[in-house]
Amino acid sequence: MKVLLVFDFDHTIVDENSDTWIVKCAPASKLPEEIKKSYQKGLWTEYMGRVFRYLGDIGIREEEMKSTMTAIPFTAGMKELLDFIGKHKGFFDCIIISDSNAIFIDWILKAANVCQVFDEVFTNPASFDDCGYLTVQNCHIHDCAKCPINLCKRRVLEEFLEHLKPKLKYSQIIYIGDGGNDMCPVMCLKKSDAVMPRHGYMLESMISQLSKNLVPLEASVVVWSSGIEILAYLELLTKG
């Protein structure tokens, strides 16, 4: 049986937030105050729609956006990790569940020549309209009160696993992420699974809070700072 690797994208695979990185296209890399102040909690996708509309209004088009996005830095050791996974695809399946968008992730993965590492990418759909404006939609509809309205990563993961039955079962799921919206899927992991929160980020803090509040987390916890540390952990599995 294979091991399933589940990756977040922003501040995990890349060392930035791809949605805020696109603001580098704006004059002086800044957004107008009225757009910045328009964000409402839990409605990030709608907010990004306004950002993309503004960029379109000032004449920013696909090529400029693409060249900006493909300059985003990868997290330290992440390219080495993805190269390792790519060489061991007989052992690992690999998916991304991200609150970024399909266009940005596709551009970044293709520019780094790592698309083949990932079996599927689950994120907010995006496309360019007839006027050359980038538009983004919610990933799906869900009823999880803990997650943003556009994406519940737990539901995505559970539906992915359900779709595979009875053809395929994984010996282990390893969830690699950093943010608060990674907590919901982490809570559905089993004793044989592992969660790998990035050191110094929200997910690590939320997991440590669980133990203080005596809330059980079944999966083992392995904290990481560099992709090389994740690589070392996976290497032991392939030799085990």
C-alpha cells in the first residue's frame, strides 16, 4: 500500500502567500486602501476577486501576472523534497489542497518543473475572462462551521479518499501544512497517520493548544522547518 502525502501550498510549498504576492504587480506593490479595508473574515475569495478586478482595471494582464507569480520563492529544501517524491512515485501519491487558486498553482508548479509530482490539485478554480481579467470562484460548497465559506480541506480530503474506495487504500496519510485552515483535516487523521506542521506557524500553535486543552489528536506530530527535514522522514519510510 502507498503513502498519501497531502500538501498545503502557501507558506508550505512556496515560502509566501501567493495571493498577497500578486500585489507586486500593483503600482508601488500596494493596493488602494478601500480594497484593503474591504476584506471580511471568511470571505477571502471574494476579496481576491476585487483585487484581481483592480489589477485588470489598471491594465495588468496575464503575462505580467505570470512572470510575477513564477518568481515566488519556494520554501527552503522544498524543491529537493519534491524531487525525492518524484523519484519515488511508486511509494507515494501526492495531492495539494490549497486556498490559493488553480492558475497561480499551475504557473508556479510548471515553472519549477514539478507538476508530475502531484496526482491532483484541489483549490479555487480560476480563469481569465474575455477582457483579460483574472476571475476566481469558491472551491466548493460545504457546511463546516469551522472553515472559510469557500473551502473545507477536511471535506476535500475525505471525498478524495472516498472516491478511491474500494480500489485503493493508503497505509498512511501524511499531512504537511502551516495554517489555521489545515487544522480541520488534521482532526480526521488516524493513529497510523502523521501531521507535519511548519515550525513557528499557526498550525503548530493550534496543535500544541490541543494537548493543553486535553483534546485528543490521533495522528503523530512531526514539526519541520525545512523540506530537507520532511525528506529525511520520508526517506526512512521508503527504507522501512
